[in-house]
Amino acid sequence: MGLGAFKSAWQRQTKDFGHDQSSKYTCLVFDNRGMGQSDKPLMRYSTSEMAKDTLELIDHVGWTSRRDLHVIGTSMGGMIAQELALLVPERIASLSLVSTAARLVNTVGFVQNLRNRINMFIPKAPDVQIAEVKTRLFSDSWLAEPDVDGGFPTNGDRFAAQELKKRQDPEAFTRTGFVCQAIAAGWHHKGPEQLRALGDAVGRERIQVMHGTIDNMVTFPHAQVLVQELGGEEQGVTYVTFEGRGHVLQMEERKGFASFISAFVDKTENL
């Protein structure tokens, strides 16, 4: 999962795949170190070490066979997924890299980039914090749409309530955990040679990159670089863009996201 997120952020996909299609899919969702119910050690976090956390969990549940894993990673989770795929490429059946990057670069100008990074760490009133998070994560159009899951006037209201509840849990959401995760994501770096090696080892026909065109957290050019350096569509990488959508595609495009993931799983199962 992404920076500062709990495993419950996958609740829609857990229902869509793990419950509604339980005869076909088994889902594993978890809190990364530093968040939720996982430990929050005060130390230097890295995406490579967090990938080892993931691998230990996967080994524990016994998913150790060749081409056994359909991995979906969003944002920081997509960075961790890259590292996991480099650790055990032969066990990857499919790799979906969602709203993520090989490395973070400045695509919005020096001043705006500096402002964005600083604003993540400056203490603010909860309503101000949540308003800024909503802007970074979602498109304005989706935030204003009615909450189809019921209970709130808009999607933005529902997210705000969930985010407030999360941030009011002092054991699950800590500043230490958030900062340690932010360091891991900020220092993640995979160069062109490493991405070529990833494509070679996993197989480019097993890799899918998904990104919203107005992502304010990990901007759209990051996806273009990731696809190109993995080998490009011409060499088999699948590239899916969501026009006018933001960072959290599994929420903004629940049905479309599920459809693309399901189709990609089916495709790679038959390779």
C-alpha cells in the first residue's frame, strides 16, 4: 500500500476479488511496516527492506511456487513491488505497478516541488491536513461525486471521515511511522539498467503500468518513464491510463480498475 495508508484502503478490492469471487481469487493485504497493525520501529526504512518484509509474509502463507504471485502495488507499494519482483522474479505471475515511479523526480518546478514536500510534514489542524491530502490523492470531479457506497453526501466526505478516523488512532498512525515511510519512498531509486533487468527477469508481458493523467502525488510523467525504461509497449509492457483521474485509482475507478486487473491476471495465467 502507499505512504501512510492502512490495508483497509484495499477494502473494495478485497470485496470485489476475495469475497465476491472467492472461488477464483485469494487476496493477501497487509500493513507495511510503520503503519496500522504492523510494527513501527524507529530506524531507516527502505523499499528494499520493506520488500523483504513482504517476502517473509508471502513465504509464511506458503505462496512459494513458480509464477504463484499476482502482485499489485500502488504508489509506495508499487516501489516495494519493484523490489519484490527483483528478489523473486520467477515467482511473479503478474506485476501491476499503479500510480508509482522508478524514482521520484521534479516535474512541477522547483518552488512547487519544494512546497509540496514541505507541506507533507508541517503540523496543521486536522481539517486542513485532510483537505490537502484529498487534493493530492483525488481528482476534483471524483471528490464531488455522490458516495455510491452510501452514508455520505460525496466521495470527498466519505474519504475525509475515514482519514480522520485513521489519524485519531495514536497507535496505528504515528508521525514516526509516516516519516520513516516517507524516507523509504523518497529515496527509492531504480535506474534504467535495473528496470531493464526487471523486465528481462519477470517478462515484460507480465508487467502492467497503470496511472491517472492528473495524479498530483506521483505525476503522470513518472509513468511514462517507468514504461519506457521497462522496455516499452513495443516490447510487451501493458500501459493503462485513466484520463482525468488522480492517484488512488482503485477508489476513483473501482469497476474499471477491477476489470483491467482481472483481464491481466487471466492473460498472464495463460502465458
